[in-house]
Amino acid sequence: MQALLKKMLTGLTAAGLLTTFCSLPLRADSITNGSFETPVVPVGGFTNFASGSTGITGWTVVGAAGGVSIVSGSFSQNGISFPAENGVQWLDLTGDGTNSNEGVQQTFATTSGTEYTVSFWVGNVYNPGGIFGTTSTVDVRLGGTGGTLLLAATNANMTTGTQTWEQFSTTFTAAGSTSTLDFINADPDTDNSNGLDNVSVNPSGQSPVPEPGTLSLLGIGAFGLLLTRKTV
């Protein structure tokens, strides 16, 4: 009887683990290509995308004619390195020597009445007296370039010699089945760098996806318990 009870308890524990494993929430990020990893640009270089371009997967370039640039994380200039915050590429909202009111836009599926959290990182180079300025400001707008300003995010980190990243977040409530966000350069025309990377949009309060390793361990543990047979 004692052996039978142990087996029953083992089975119940395994079943509980399997239920937990199967019911873990999976977060589906609403934004496509939020880290600007496609298209791939030359290692150590960059590629420009003019206003109106849809060449950046998931995004449309908006604003001034100069456009934006996807930059390799191994790019360097004037003794300054420009690492990506996530992955191996990032987006320069100032483009290549244009430094105007330009940026990128994406329209994505939403549920009307649901609050969403927008998370993103702004890259800054502290280069007083140089071509890269001292601060980086990104305007986040809902509903197009002339839409509601959700946040003016400024990274004023004073580290020299390398691009540094700061995370920002804001929220909005969806008014329909789709929503449009714009990330616009708000630096002065004397500033030649304004980084954007690791953009994500998810329903507020949604649990993050567990790491793949965590999911694997839960699954292995559950199946291991199912296979376990104890003897008295």
C-alpha cells in the first residue's frame, strides 16, 4: 500500500509539472524586427534607407528625405565604438549626415481597449564639440508622424568613447484592431547619431516568455517523474 501511495504521489507531482509547463504564458511581441537585425548590413558598416522605404523588415521610413541607417554593432568612427544594445545591428535615426525630423513607423495588430507597454532603448554618444553631440532624444508618437506624443525619451549618459544605451517605456490604449507607432529623431541638426534598438510592444502586465532552458528543465523534470518507479 505504501509503495502504491508513493507512485500515486509521484504521478500527481508529474501531472502538476506538466500542467504548469503546458499553461505557461507565451508572449507574442507585436513588433516585427524590433532589433533591426534584417536586412543584414556590411559588418563594420551601415546601410541607408530613404524616406518612404520599406526596405527595413516590418518598418516604413518616414519624415525628412535623408532617411535612417541600419548600423553594424562593430562600426566605429573618430575613435568611438557603436555597439548594438541587442543583437548585432541597431538603427541610427539621424541617417547619414541628414540630422532632420526622420524616423521609422510600424502598424501592428492590437485589441481595442487593451493597454500596451512600449519598451525601447535609446543609444547616445557623448561627444562634446564633435559631430555626434552630447544627448539623444527619440519622440514616440501614436497614430503617425503627426499623432499623439507618448514620450520624448532622452539619453544623456556622459560616457565617452562608446555608444551607451538606456531603456525607456511608455503605454497606450489601443483604439482599434491596429495601432501605429512612430520613433522620430528629435536631436538638433548638428548631432549625427541617435540610436534606437530592441523595440517591443506587449499588453501591459503580460508575463514574459520563460527562457528556453527553463521550459526544457520543466519538461524533463516532469517526464522524469513519470518514469520514476520507487520500491519499498
